[in-house]
Amino acid sequence: MNQADGSNRRLFWRRVLWGLVWPRRFERIQPTISGVVLIGLSLGIGTAAYNSASNILFIALALLLACLILSGVLAWLNLRKVEWKLEVEPPLQAGQEAGLSLLLRNGKKFLPTYALWFEFAAGPFERREPSRPESTITAKGIDVWAALSKVKSEEQRGTVHLRTRLDPGGEARLDWMFTPPRRGLLKVELRGVGSLFPFGFLRKQAGTDIFRVIPVWPAPVEYRRLAGGSPRRPEGDHRLARVGNEGEMIALRHYEVGDSHRLVHWKASARKRRLLIRQFSSQNSDACSIWMRTDAAVWTRPEQFELMVSLVATISQDLFRAGRLHSTAIDSGARVAAKRLADLESFLDRLAQVRTAPAPTAPYAPPAYPTRTRLNVMTFEPEGTRGVAAIVNGIKTAAT
Amino acid sequence: MESRPQRLNLDELHQLRWLLGGLLMLLSVATVFYLDIGSELMASVVLLGILVALVAPALPARVPIWAHRLAFPAIVAFFAVDIRITGQLLPAIVRLDLLLLLYRGVCYRARRDDLQIVVLGLFLIVVAGVLTVSLLFAAQILVFTGCALSLLMLVTIAESNEGGQAPKLAVKGVVPPWASHVDWRKLFHRLWDISDWRLLASAAGLFVGVVVVSGLLFMAIPRFQLENSLFLERFITKRAMTGFNDSIKFGDITEITQDDSIAFDVDLSDPAQAPALPYWRMIVLDEYKNGGFKLSAALRSELGRERTTANILGIGPGAGRTPATWTFYLESGVSRYLPILGNFWALRFREAQNVRYSPDMAIVALRDEPAAMTAYRVEGMASDGIEIRDRAFAVRWRKRGLVGPPLQIGFDLSEGDKAAIARIDAAVGPPTSKGPQEFADRVMTYLRRTHPYSLSPQIPEGPGDPLVRWMASGEPGHCELFAGAFVLMARSAGIPAHVVTGFKGGTWNAYSGNYTIRNSDAHAWAEIWDGARETWLREDPLAVAAASDLSQQKGDAAIAGLMDRSWSARLNSLRVFWYRRIVNFDQQSQADTFKAVKEATGNSGKWLRTAVSEAAHRAKVWFKGPWNGPRIARVFLACAGALGALWLIATGRLRLSPVAVGRRTDPVRREAGRWLKRIDAPDGLVAELQRLRYGPVPTWPRPSDVFRRARRAASSSRRRRRASSRNTS
């Protein structure tokens, strides 16, 4: 038992010593010019000390080495108990400046934190299986440098410095502004935290694993409304219930899929043994339903497809603001009501990731609409080689 | 209202950086003054320039641009000319360093320039330390390290405040914003205001940690014995500041005695061997010519050829017979001849030295005067030094008249002078069969009777040798005249004799336990040859009988008479500690230190085990003792008390930690509570005090500010009360 204890203790101390020497994962320490000078000075003084056997030089050498040790200790203390949290406020839209915030907190009791910088990166995020690691030396058939260069060119990087000290128990907020270049899933991450503190001998950088994947909505695009393009009022006394209606109740109607449950008139429904909902005077009847199709056969030019997606996003937001957006659908997917902001945002999130789909083997079935409703359905077609037009009931209502 | 802690703004950071850089430069330039390389004037000019620029940081903007352009070429040209003229590399490099520091001191600095001044300053301090081995080096390097680290930290923080960009260097001729309105007093007030005692204590603790770690590293760095040492001393030439050369004119030794600075210190491993009146021999001067004594060429040849060695073997009694080890720390500028008491068994240096020595004459001479403190250890040395065995001279004395070098009998004087000496000898009387010591006693008595002692002797004018004229007169004289006269009289009587110069006596440092010998202890005496014993006998014409008895004393009685407990002894003990533990620290010392640490650790473990076992035994004996009522009651109460305390701690009613966790024990909350009870303050201040008393810590305003305002409010309300009571009365 004693032998095992002894060997365990030796193993423990060996691990501790190795941990002090071997750099930790994601950590990097590089000497700066001052650090190189200090190391050179130490080597020079050490050589002179051994050459001359002068204890004065040994003292100077010991002091220099002690300063290096102190630098490491202070650098470690500086980063200790510093917490950070990455916050990104959606929505992000392509081509529009967005910001992310880093909330910092110094958990130490009486030591402040100085001179930190934070490295951010924002780049496209692609979900795929993790590939095996490649090396530029042994890579076969893969142009690794080209891949790295491509990633670098698509990525935005920035560094934000903590300009003031972070007091013990104090908090700070750092903002980094960036502009997503295009729609899609964007990965924003805090790549690393660095510091030259305390003496600027060593550049200490610690990597972090903090990131957020955020959808970037399509960029807004300018379009023109065309005369005669206003949506037709649907026939019948169909009214569309929307949440947050105003005005007096003017009628009751049967429940249709997508109607809000808050509008259900329970007494009347119990009497009639059928769900009935309340209709108000201010309900809009010029509603429109957007149906976007992504046939690759139709959208042969990628830039035209992107323009179409941007137009869909812009029009859907305009219609929603005007209270006229009824529902949305993409290809043969289910129609989704757009009653609340969350519905619109969800649609825009889907638009952020939509891609051209291969042409269907059978013609598309339009999304199912309530049988008693004939909505204005807006679709989109290429116009020329560069433009996109929005069509409602066969009439061009808007175009880029 | 939550007040944010104060911080220095960017301008104040730059001002502080300027201040620290200037202090660094001043500190390092000051070392040149005790390097003794003849650059004191230049150092003064540089100091003045740096000081002026430091105090008025707007002035460097007035340096014309052409001066900046010409600065480096001029400095390089100066260096080249300096080397050409003086031929000494190290002093030229030091002067180059001074010029570079001056230039940096009168220019606005970027980060790399701050680094330059750190490196340049460190060079000066280290060179001064290596050359002088002075204790002051320790203080200087520590202060320098603290200032340099603070400067570099400030530079890092300032850069961070500027968003990671290096501060833009001011355009030449333009005053940067931080330098245009510097108020140093205001800056110090600001520093005082924002200083936090905890941060300062942490900084001080860290600095102490650096010193301790550097001390441990110093002891732990492995030492190897390499040849080719003392490289820096080759690049600088220093003359001995004292007159201990191999020829003296009368008055040289007396001049040395005017200087009270320390010549050397001596450690003795066995204080029981410490003599009361040691005579530290340095040089034997056997040839008298042209009114002065010198080391003759023949005797010089006895020193043998120069060797490079770290160990010299002598003919002394041997380490076994006199186990004491004497360690000498000879200051620079004393002499290249090493002071020792007499014959020795072995003399060792820390590293190999170029020496010439004569074990018979007990003379050891280095090749050059050492530019720094020189340490050496002597073993097997007789502590009284009354007799010096000289086997070589004994052989020549036995073969005298046949062949061989001069026998230290003759002197190069005129017949008239020789006759005058003979007349004086006649007054003393010739040597008898009792031996040369008896003759020497008569000569010394005669000299003391006829000549009083004086440090300012008057040698009568006239023809002939000056020493002979003095001997024939009744004028007072100093030790050289007495010794010289003794030698001439002994030689005239046919007894070989020579003059010895060195030091006599010294003091015993009560704090560090070592001899301290000053230049004022310089002395000259004589030695005469005792053919029967084949030894040189020490004869000091100025030593009275009591002093002769004193010279026989050893040990505690001897030390008691020499004890020095003055302030200078206290300061000198620091220097001796420096020499012992730092400068003289070598491989052996390292091994001894590790051994001592190991022994101390082992001993402390043994002591602890012994203490524990003894305590256990006592407890056992106590338990076995007779149990009576009072004993049972005591045990019961003790157990109850212990259990009660444990219960209180376990239930949290009693906290052991001195750091307050709860609200009641927090010192800030306690003080806030006291102020709330005492003062009648404005609502804002009361609210802040209440926040400190009851609020959560993150919402606290700065306690020191609040308490300061509370104190002011208390004193103003006291004044109001006094004023109102005076009005009513």
C-alpha cells in the first residue's frame, strides 16, 4: 500500500509539473519584442555569469528569471475569475451592420483586471459531418491552403480592447460591429482572449469555445409597385381573424384553421355545437398569402434567386407591417399563418437558409387554403435575366 | 449614489510613465560616480540634463530637429574617438551608454525607447556591481527592478487604454498633450487619492516574492568552475589608491593612515584563535636606496614566476595544528600584495588568479591591483605572526660570504652616514650572546627615548641621507622612520633586517563577528633575523611593552579589547554579510547551504517527533495518575467546553474565519453603522452610509470616500455646535 501511495504521489507531482510546463489546449504564449529582449538578456547575462563566475551576474540573472516568473503569475491572476458572456441581438440582416456584445465580469475580490483584448469572428456556418483532419504537408487531393484562404476571405474578424480596467466585482460591456455579407447561418464566436499584461513580455492568448449560430435574413431590396396590382378583395363574407384586432364585434363565423383561439366565442360555439369565432370591424380583408417556389429549373441564375429571396423577405415584412400578410409557404410545404411577429421571423429564418430545390417530378400542388377562402396568393417569377416580379392572381404587382 | 472608483486618465498615465523613466535613468547614471573611470563630469552633465527634462517635460519639444538628426552620428563618433584616445573599452562603453541615456532622457519616448532605457540602465548597474562588488549594488538593483517593472506595466496599461495601439510618438518639435500642462503635485495628489491599500499591499507582497524567488534561484542555479574568469576587469585599469607598493618614500604609509575607509575584513572560523594585536604583513622592503626602502630585484626573484592557480601551498604549521580558517575580503584599491599574518599552510582563491608568491617570505602578490573586492581563504596560519620561518634565507645565511644574493645586511650609504649610524649603534651597544631579540629591545628603547612619535615628522635639513639625519636628531617621527632607523641600526650591527609594511590591529565587529581593518591602521615595522631559530622576528619600535603583552592574548579576552559596536560596525556587518553569502557564494557554499537546509529539515522533523512522543508520555503518566474529585471535575468541564465549542461551530453560531461573511462582522458595515449613529449628516451621505451598512456589496459606493465625507460632516457639525453654544452663552 505504501509503495502504491508513494508512486501515486510521484505521479501526481509529475502531472502538476508537466501541467505547468506543457501549454494547455487553446492557449498560446508568444514572446513579444520585449520578451525576446528579456530572454536574450537573460541568456547573455547567464553566459557572462558562468564565464566570469561572478555572483553579481548570477544575482542579475536570478532577478531576470524571477521577473519572468512574476510576469507569468500576474498574467494568470489577471485572467483568473474573469467571466464573459456573448450576446447577439437578432435580427441580423445581410448587408446591414449588426453588433454583438460581450458582457464581462471580474469575479475577483480585490484585484482588477487590465489590458485584455477579445478576438471575434463572424463567418458562414455550415452543418456537416466533421471531416478528418488534414495537414498541408500530407494532404492529398485537397488544396488545404485554398480552403483556408476561402474561409479567411469569408470571415470577418475583429479585435476589441478593454480600454479601462475591470474593477474587482465590476462589469463591462464591449461591442463589436460587423456586417453580415449575405444571408444564411452565421457563426459568431469569441475566438480568443489575449493580454500583454503585466509587462508586455509575453502575449498570452487563451482560446474559447463560445459561439452563436444565428440566421441572417436576406438583405432588403428596393422594388416598385405596379398599377393595378392591388390585391382583390376576396368574395363572400369571409373575414380573417388576426390577433390584436380592434373595433366592435360585428359578426360570428365558423372557425377556420389558423384562427386564434382567443377569438373563439365559447357560448355561441356551445349553443351551436360548432366552433365560432368573433369578427371585428377593423379586420383587413386585403390579405395576401405568399407562396415562394425554389425550382432550380426556374431559378437558373443564383443571383436572380438571391434577389427573389430578398424580394420575398422585403415584401413579406412590408405586408406584415401593413397587416395584410395572411400566410406564407415555401414550395410544397405547409402554409403557415403569419399572425404574429414570431411567425414572420420564423418565415424569415427559413428564407435565410432556403436553397434552390431540384425540379419536382410532379407539378407542385399549391398550398392548401381554407376551402371557403380565396386568398390573394403572391408568387414570384424571374423577370428578364436579372429581375424578379411578384405576381398576384396572375397580375404583376411588384417588381425589382 | 454609486460612485465609480477613480482612475488615472491617459494623460496622467503618460506623465507617470515619463516620471518613472526619468527616475530609472537617474538611478542608473548615479552608479557611474563610484565606478572610478574618470567620467564623473560627464555623468553630472547627463544627470542634470535628465533631471531638467524630467521636471519640465515640455522642454524636449524645443530640441531642434537637426539635433535629433545629428545625435546618433555624433554619439558614434564620440565613441570611436574615445576608444582611440583612451584605449580602454569598458569606460568608453559606459560613456556611450551615458550619452544614449541622455538622448533618450531629453526625447519623448515610444515603447521601444522605454525598453532601451531599461536595458541601458541595467547595463550600467550590472557593470558597476561586477566591478565594485559593492553592497550598494543590491539596493540599486532592487529599486531599479521595481521601477522598471512599474514602467513596463504602465506602458502596457497605457497601450491598452489606447485600444492596443502603441502611443503615437510626438512629432518632433510639438509638445504632446500630456506634457503641456504637467502639475507634479497634482499628479501625486491624484495618486494618493486613487491608491488602494490592498492593491499596494499586493504589489509590495509580489515584489517581496520576486526578491525571495530570485534569492532561491540564486542559491539553486548550479555553479560550475570555469577557467578564464574575471573578464570585465581586463577592460579597465585601476591604480591602487593606497601606497602599498613595492617601494615607499617616507610618509607614504602615514598618508594612508589619514584615510579611515575599510581596507579589508577578516572572518575567523575559530574566534578562540583571534589575536588581540594582529600584524597583517603585506610587503617586505629590503633595499634602502635614495632615501627610501624598496623590494630588491633579488628578493623579487624569490617570488618565483607568475602562475595561474587557485591554491597556494605554504610552509605553515598545517591545518591540523591550527584548525582556524581565515577568510579575507580585500577591498579594491588597497594593494596587489595580499595581507596575511605570516606563514600559512594553504591559501585558496575562489577562482584561479595570476599570482607570484614566496611561501618562505609569506608574501603573495597578484599580477594587477584588483578592481573589485578580492576574497581568499588562508588555512594553517599562525595567528601571532611574531616569527616568520624562512628556510631559503636560512640556507643563504649559513652560506653567507660565499655565493648568493644580498643578505639584507648592506645599505647604499655614504661613509659619513655609515659612521653616523655606527655612532648611534655604539650608544646602544653591540649585540650580545643573548641573541638578536635582546639587541632589538635595546634599539627600540633607544629610539623611543630619543624620538617622540608624530604623524608630521620634521627631518632636519643638511647633507647626507635624510633617515640618518633624523636618527642623529631628536625630532619626532612616524612608523616608517622608526622602522627604517631600526633596520639601519640592526644592519650596521651585522644583523639582517628589513622593513615590512602592512596593517596593524583592527577592530572586531560585534554584529558580524569579524575583524575590520581600516586604512588608518596602516603601519610599518621591522623584522630581524634570528639565525639560531632561522626565523625573522617581528620588531615594532613603536610597540610598548604593554602592547607586546597584548599581542600574546587570544580569544575572547583579545576580542573584548577590540569590540566595535558603533553604527558604522552595524552597517559594515551588512557589507560583510553581502560578501559572505552573496559575493563569495560558490559551489561549495551552495553544497553547504543545501546540506544545512537538509539537516535543518531533518532536525526539525526529529524535534517534532521527540516533542510529540514526550507529550504523549506525559499525557500517559497524567492519565495513570490518581483520580480525585477536582481532577474529574476539570476533565468534565474541559470536555464540555470543547463539545460546546464544536457544536457552536457546527451550527454556524460561531465563525472562526476572520474574514467577514455575514453582515455583522464586515468591518466596512461596522464602520458605516458607527457613523450612522454618530453623525447628523445630509440625506445623500446618510443614504450612502445606509447602503454600506445594509446593502449588497456590488452596490456599494467607494467606502473610503464615504467615510472621508462622514468625517468632514462630523467635524463641521462639531464646529457648529461649539459656535452655537458660544452664542447662547
